[in-house]
Amino acid sequence: MLIYDDNLADFINTFVTDLDIVLGQLKSNAKLGKLQKYWLGFCLTGILLTNSVNWAKFERASLGGYRVAALSWMFRQSKISWPWLLVASVSLILKSYDIKEAVVVVDESDHARSKQTKRIYGVRKQKHKPSNGYVYGQTIVMLLLVTKTLTFPVGFAFYRPDPALTAWAKEDKRLKKQGVAKKDRPVKPVKNSAYPTKVELALGLLQAFKSHHSNIRVNGVLADALYGEAKFLDGADEIMGGTQVISQIRANQTIEYKGKKRSVTDYFTKTNVGVGTVVTVRGGQTVKATVSSARLKVCAHGKKRLVVALKWDGEEEYRYLVASDMTWRTQDVIQAYTLRWLIEVFFEDWKLYEGWGQEAKQFDKEGSSQGLILSLLFDHCLLLHPEQSARIENKLPALTVGSLQRKAQMIVLLEVIKKILEQENPAEKLQKVAKQIDEVFRLMPSKKHLIGRDLGRLEPTASLLYRRTA
């Protein structure tokens, strides 16, 4: 795929133009210059064609027309208001589709990086679930907006654990295992405010969204068990002005019932046993489930919550949902919580098709943040693609990211071919393009194939044949 003779994708050009108008309305001194707009359009077209935020790939896609150094310089030095760019992009989508209300989903995504890297922001040791081992990578807390028409990202933050607390926890665990008494173990260090927790980051993202898009009615905030603590439920409720906040609590969480404390599992397996029902999942298919609920005091939260025990058909263990607003019906809490799965779909699309893959390796905090914003802008750009817009406006199912990206790639290729055929001497132009391809796309020798190497003597030795039966 090529970006040839400034042939940026038309829908990307339109997106950048509209984005700049909204940016100027939000912050007049943040408007993009002519060169900045072209550069941004070029980068988004580069992501479309190469599925990466990678200057070397962008250079090759332009057949050397734009060098790595120039692209990187614009990324680092050009005075673009990056945070406002993302705010403007979200505002553009909200305005384009006349979105008035939504549900917000909070979750985090781990992304593996190289063990040797020293300059990629926030890289840390992470648990790798598939192998049950460890990898090095970044953790991003993401805010996703789920509406009746669209699902799209609206904010993010990089999570970094406090190194002092991490070191203390590791040492405390080691000493505890050795039987050292608590009084003889090191005291837990004071938390460093420079390293906010995931809950603190999530609340900050919710506050930022509320500040920038106060006209959007948030019907609910959804998060997984990591955020099932009072600080998050109460904080999100307060920020959003009394909305429903739904999360999960652990199976061993203590609740109080008739003045007695017991685990939530004990209560729902002995006192309040679930019954079979049917749940509508994400407004579509119906699924059998075993459900029970009660308004109980969650001891760790210091107040009553609506607690729901939920077990899907075929599962053996319950999961326990907790909701801040006890005026909701149980079935409404469950159906709302099923929307949380959509953020997993977004993460998959984002990494596979929207540039945030293994090659999105911009250095330092500034590079990581700006590179991530570029990939999110591309996601927004695809939502405003003419074919996507037409389907949404006609209440038809939206197109998948992968299919839309592949078709858009072919349209760009077709435009390149048309431009060449429109030249006075297309054969000569095609020859020139072929030469540029040879110069830019250099073939590299492979270490996988052993041509020309000495593999050693791979056969028996006659004098050692007696060893065969030894």
C-alpha cells in the first residue's frame, strides 16, 4: 500500500478538516496550521495502510517522499495541543451523531513490550496469563463510551505502580513466608502521589470527561472487580452527579445480614439461593442464568449496596455484582453490566487494526501519549467514514473495523493507480514508481535459511559403529 503523490484518503482529509474546526471552537489558539493538518492526515493514512505508528513504515509507504527524521520532528516539536486534539475528536463524534446519553466503561489493557527497552514510558513487569509467566509491558487505563449507536474510546491514562511500595510488598511477602513477625518487618512506605492507583486514574478520567462533555447524560459507569471498592463507587457516583455505578466484589467479601457478618458466598449459597431466569445480553441474544440479589451492607464499603449473585448457564461459580444505586431492578443491573464486555472487543480491534500494536514504540511519556492519541484518532476517523455514517444514520448494523480498514486500503491503492494513469506518460511514471519501490523496499537476508553455511558432519562415523549396540 502506498501514499503516493500526496494521495491521502478522502475520508481522512475530511476528518482532519472537521476536527480542526471543532478544535478552534474549543480552544482558539489550538487550531492546526496547514502543515500540521497535512502531517496529521498523512499519519492517519499511514496507520490505515501499515497498521502501526511507525515512522520507518510511513517512510516506505510514501516511497521515501517523507523521511523518518522529518516525520519524527513534527511529532516531537510541532506545537500541537495533543490532549485537546482528543477532546475535539470526541466532541466531533458526539456532535456528528447527536449523542445525548451514554454508559461509560472503565478497564485496563496490558500491552507487552521488549524486556530491553529503557525509554518506553511505564514499562513494567506484568503477569502473562496465557503462559502463567511474566512479560514486560505497558498498562493503560481506558475510558470507553457505549451509546445506542456507537462504542468508542474517550480517554486514557498510563498506569505505573509505586516502585517503593512494590519493593516493600515483595520484601514483606518474603519475610512473612519465613515466619518473621509483623513488628519485625519493614513498615509500609507512604504512598507517592506521583504514582496514582488504577482507581485514582479512572476517577481522574471520569472527572475529565465530565468537565469536557458535561452535556452528555451518563446513565451508568461499569468496571470490573478491580474497581469494586468504596472509593471508586462513591467517587464515580459523585463525579457523575448520582449515576448508577456497577462493579464486582470478591467471593470472600464480608457482608452484614440481620446484624451478623458473613461472606457473600455463604449468604447466597445458604440463605438466598439463586433461581433460574433469562437475561438479555447487550440488547441482543437471551442467555439462561441463575440469579439472586439483596440490598446488603458491604462491610468494606461501610454502607448498603445492591448485591447481585450471577451465574451464567454452564458456570459453576457465582460472580457478585455490586451497584451503588439500589433503586434499580436486578435484571436492569445485570443487563447493564453485560455492556462491559464491549471494551474487550474494542481492545482487540485497537491492537489488531488501529496502530496500537507491537510496533507502537514511541519513546518517553510524551511519545507514548501522543502515539496512543494518534491511534485513537484513527478509531474515531473510521467511525466517521462515509459508509459507516450512512449505515448508522439508516439504523443498520455498523461495519467492523477490519472490513472497513481493508476496503479503505484498497480505495487508496486505486487512487494511486488512477493518478498514474492520468499522467501524460503513464508507462514512464510507472517505471519511476517501480524504481522508487526498489530503492525504498530493500530486501534483507534471512537467518532462518542456512544457505552457504557449514552445518557440520551429520552422519555416522565408521570407526564408531561398534557403539551402535553398546
